Amino acid sequence: MSNMKLDNRMKLKFKKVLIKEQVFKLQELLNKKFKNCEVYLVGGSVRDILLNRDIKDIDILIKGVKIKELEVELKRFGKVSLVGKRFSVIKFSFKGSNSQLDIAIPRKDFAYGTGGYRDFTIKSDPNLPIEEDLARRDFTINAIAYNVGENRLTDPFNGLGDLSLKVIRTVGNPNERFKEDYSRMLRAIRFSMQLDFKIESKTLLSVKNNISKINSKTKDGERKVSLEIISAEFLKAFDAKEKQTIELYDKVNALKFIMPEFLKLKKCNQPREFHAEGDVWKHTLLALDMIYTPQFKKYFKEDLSIDTKVALLLHDIGKPKTRGMFNGKMRFKNHDKVGADITRIILNRLKASSDPTFGVNIEEVVLLVKNHLIFCYSDPKEMKKTTLEKYLFNDKFSGDGLLQLFLADALATRPKGQDSDLSRFKTVFKFKKALAKKRTITAPKALLTGNEVMKILNIKAGPEVGRFLLDLREEQLKGKVKNKLEAKRYIKSCI
């Protein structure tokens, strides 16, 4: 059914959003000038209202008004910027308002069929039927329009039915839709993860058959889909559902073209006495699952940052390259350090830090991978308190992130016939929790400065001043030196 009226419950949901975003106000002002104009809410905002999801962007379509006339009229009521004549899109904010509306007029896209992200021409037409504008969109669930004035949905491709079925389906032939823009294949996966929807069988088959084209280039050697777009789509999907994203990327063979290093974890066997859960691939997917278990939530109630999640994904990426037999036993010598180097290569290649709203801190991820075994190499009970503090309160990476990685890794390590060993994690967690109470939010509160130590001992600047401060800090963390007076006494006793 192409057009349908809404029931009172759904009508109220749309009304709340339209009042909050001042869309009713926009319609009222435009109708005074342009009697026959129609105002539509389109795209993801319609979908998300119907699904009771938070609304991020408001996309408005104005039918019956030329873009130039619309621009002139809107300037009377607020701030206007034309994003580009090519797209006929206006960003508009009412005077005194912080919210922004994306406003466009109906258009048809004529794709060149190259798969390039912007390889198409646009024909804007203020009188184009709304159904024809919706026909150019990617998926049926994004091709629903809400007529603000008439409180009516236009749904020419049965997007409502697919919302009900929880299905991602292209508008029309999936091969044609993806040929217009190859990045839509990754968008399908991202929506599947974010919405917890299944990708319809023909659409999924088309993704699998066409995914190799995601890295295709023009005759001039330029990528048709930028690495920035690929990275953003992957990270958004991965953040929504970590393990399922990797499994789906693997199912459609996308990892081969985006992160081939990760496929090497498959059939990279591990010693069963330590890893009865299976090879490195199975261990990594299990670790991603562990962050939702009661055992994990007992210590960390908040969600992991995207940096920590990516570090967990790549924490054992160095194992295939370092696997070998040492004294008759299978080992992965320095896989943490090698893995950190591989992690940097992968994330730099994908330009994973490029998205301003959803990029990762590459240096932090690399350091988390590099240090994920730090509490396995040495027993935390034997480590200096200052050493523990250096890793748990570090300005280059999150101490909580390191502990979250440590715990998920430990929970996913299943020694044959035994439970996962969490003893070292518990020791470090307890220490961090106790120390956190004594610290400021930004930095540890040192009892003495280097200048004060030099004055007390009547010595000049040099390496020994640092050693005295480090020893003092160790005594402070042990609770043996509690204030400035005791610190001065301790320093004097060092001579």
C-alpha cells in the first residue's frame, strides 16, 4: 500500500518529534508563502520514529518550491547554508535554535553504474512525485515518507512490511542498487547490526557476489569507495554487534578485501592445555562475546569504548606470524609486540581514525594490544606499585580499557578441564580500585617535586632525583608514606 493514514498512537509519536524539531513551524511559515508546497519527513528519521529509536538527523523534503526560492524564504527566519547546488540540499536552523534541519527538494539520481560513492548525476525537480524521489533510495525501510500536513505515510516499496519483518531489502534489484554505489553493501551490514535485522536472501547474495568490487578503482587509480567510508561503516556495525559483525563480514567474504590479516586467525591452532576453546579465531570471537556475560558485568557495567573493542578484536592478530615450537612446546613468542605492529598497519591502511564522530584512536589501540599481556608476564603481586600505576593510570591509553581487555581475554581462555583463571585480574582490579580513591581525576598527587627533593638533599638535577621520586612514590602507594612531612623524612633517610 503506497499511502496510509496513521493511527492515533503513531500520530502522537510523529507529533512529538515534529514539535521538538520545529517542523510544524517550518511548514506553517512556508505555506504562507507557497500555498501548494508539501512538507515531508523522509529517510532514517521516519524509520527510527516507527521503530521507537532515537532520532539523530532530521531530513525534510519540500515539494512544489524551487530551491532558490526556498533558500531566499528560509533566510528570513534563520541561518541557511546551501550544502551544494549539485545536491540541492539546504542546512537550516531557526534563529536562536541549536538544532539543524537538512532540507531538500525532490530529485532523481542517474547513476553511471560504476559503483563510485558519488558517481551519478542529479536532476532536481520541485514537482517530481514523491514516489520517484523515494525510488532512488537504497533500502525499503529508508524509502518511506511522512506527509507533515496530511499526517500520511507514503510507502511505495513496502518498507513498513520490512520493518515489521525486521528485514533489510534493497529498493528494486539489489545488483542494480549496489552497482550505483558499492558502499551500500557495507551499509546493509551496518543496518543489520544496528537494527538487529536480517538481510533478505537476494540482497545478501548480491552482497556476497559483489563485495570484491569494494576495492575497485577508476581508470585514474582513485578508489570508487573511499577507505574513510569503509572504515566508518565497519566500525559502526562492529560497535553495535561485535561478534556478529565479524561473522557476517566473513560470511559475505568481506574480510578478504578489508582486513585479510584477520582471516589468518582461522586454523591457527593453540595448545589445548591452555586453549581448549579452539583456534585463535574461535578464541577472539569468544572474547568479544565475553563482554556481555555476568562475569564481565560484575566488574564493568559500562559499555566498552570503540578503541577497547577494536583492541580486543586485534589483541591476538600477531599469533599466526609468531607461532612456533620452543623446547618442544607450541608458543607465540612476542605476539603482543608483533600484533601491535600489525594493528597499526591495519588501522592506518583503513584510515580508521578519519571519521570525526566515530574514528578510533590508533595509538591507544596499538598500545592496548602491545600491553595486553603485561599482567601475564609478571605476577601483579610481585610487581612494583609504581609499575602497576604506570599501566593503570596512563595518559596514552585507558587503564580501564587495559583491564577490560585483560578480563575478556582471560574469560575466553579455557584451560582443558579447568575454569578460566581470573586470579591475576582480580589482584590488579582491586589495586586500581583502591588507588583510584586516592587520586585526582587528572593525575596522581605527588607528595614532593623534584626541586623539593634537590633542596632537601642539597643535590643538583640529574637521574638520581628521578630515582628518589620513584622510590618515594612506591612507598606512598604502599601506604607507608602518607603526607608531605613523612615524605621529607623518607627522602632524608635515603642518604
